[in-house]
Amino acid sequence: MGSAMSANLVRAGFEVIGFDVLAPRRAVLKRAGGKPARSLADVAARVEMAIVSLPSADALAAVAAVFAEKGRRGQIIIETSTLPIAVKENARSRLARRGVILLDCPLSGTGAQARTKDLAVYASGVRSACKRCIPVFEGFARTHYYLGAFGSGSKMKFIANLLVAIHNVSAAEAVVMGLKAGLDPALVVKVVGDGAGSSRMLQVRGPMMANNDYSDAGMKVAVWQKDMRIIGDFARELDCPTPLFALTSAIYNAAMASGYAEMDTASVCAVLEKWADTGRPGPGNKRKS
């Protein structure tokens, strides 16, 4: 996600200084026209705005610690990760003591969508700071929304991801039914995707399901499990029933157990195919003649 956003910002005319703990990712930034930094502290000392896309609460705590020491008053951090709101609130409070403004701006879209600027930004936090960020949002995203107080962006992202979880599995069900009925899965995705039964997940992940190839992971099953836990915890905090979402959890767990942890979440289709005994080989395998 970070590499895609930075490349689009370079193309939009921004000077992009970036850091990743993995050296190959810094090399990708350089090839895209950006400027790799020596360290996160180097980034904190040089930029007016920082965009962070992180895999865990510990990673955000580490970033906040560096900016709380090296950052400066009025600096803005656009936090795009999907993390518990309490984790982001802790980081926001710590950074505020330094005068650094943390915004809660999770993204709707996959890594593949990020490469084509097909992202939506759910911005929340200090309104004036979010307004300053609009040119940056437009540099890497298709659309953006200001949703109010800090944390509102994450709440909206949890709702969006609840639907992603359900729609991804429902798309897989449709493809598997097509296979069992003797239809070409690519034709199922094309025809159904052009009618009332379509969904964004059918459009984005349906082709992977039709091709039986989940190796180009826009969202890995292992990473998605983190998002599933966050959404489930959020729903429990609200005492809000989410029966369809809960049913999908078992299928994503089955994908993990089936060895698809590093594959795209569209691989739930392979799980349902096995249960349905479609006869199609597993992902990446070819039918023997």
C-alpha cells in the first residue's frame, strides 16, 4: 500500500521522502522517483506531512515514539492503518504533547487498487489539518471524505470492511455455484458483474477466483485476520449483532488452515470449491491430462 501511494504522489508532482524497515521497499521508492531516507527519524526531521501505513499497534507506537522526539509543532501525520481506535488515540495523545497532529485516515481499497489510485480516504480529526491534506489525498486516492472527530474514520472503515468480508465470501459462493453448474467462471464474473447481483468485491476479486490464482495478494489472508478481529471487537463493544460477518469468520479461518495465509483473501473461493468438490485443481495447480 505504501509503495503504491508514494509512487502516485511522485507522479502527482510531490517530493516524496520515505522509509521502510525493508531495504528492497526503499529501493522501489527510489526507482519510482522518491527519495529513500536513512531512518524514520530522518523522515520525521524533514517532512511537513507524513503518511503512515502500518501492520500493527506496535508499529504505530514505534512511529509515534520517533515523531514525539524528532517531530515539530504543526507537523501532520496521516495515519492510514486499520487498527483499534484506542491504539490510535494513545498515539495521538503522545504526539499532541510535541505539537504533532495525528489524523485518523484509514483507506478503503486493496493494494492493487492503490496502484491505480482507486482508494477512498476516510479522514477524521482536526478539520483544518484534514483540509490541508486534501491535495495529498487527491495525489493518491480517487475520493476522500471528512467524517468528523478523530476515530470517525476508523469507525467507517470497520463498517466498510464488514461488508468487504461478507461480499468477498458471497462472490466466492457465486463463482463456486457457477462451477458446479458447469458454467465458465470468467463468464459468471463478467455477466453477473454487469447486473444487479454485482458487488465491488466481485469486480475486484472475481477475476482471481475465475483464474484460480491468488498469488498477487492485494490483502493477504493472514493480515486480514487482524482486521476481522478488530471489527469483531468493535461490534461487541457496541452490542451490535453481526450474524453474516460472524459466519464468514469460519471460512477465513479455513483459508488459513488450508495453507492460504500468504494468498489473497479471494482464496476463500478455493475453500468453498473444496467443500463443493468442483473438481477444479487447487490454486496454482493444473488439471492432469
